[in-house]
Amino acid sequence: MAKSKFSENLIKLKCQECKRFNYYTRKKKSLDRKLEFNKYCKWCKKRTIHKEAKK
């Protein structure tokens, strides 16, 4: 079986306004910085910054 370039651990993305966990994603093992995306939050009803959070 081919080796996956993503780690098996999922990470949570947390809205920076309402502090809720809205998304899950995977991250490359070699990436050291924390992920940050501009995504839609269904509780805030607008696009907000979502940052990687601890499990």
C-alpha cells in the first residue's frame, strides 16, 4: 500500500469569533506552523477566520 503524505491525526478548526469547532482537516507531518483559513461559520452566519486548535 502506498504511503500517505498526510498524517492520520485529524485537527480541528475553531472559529475565532464564537469559539466553536466547525471544521476538521488533515495536515502534512512536515508542516510546523498552525493552519488558518477564512471559512463560513454557520453560527456567526458569516465568513470568519478559523484557526487550528488542540483536541
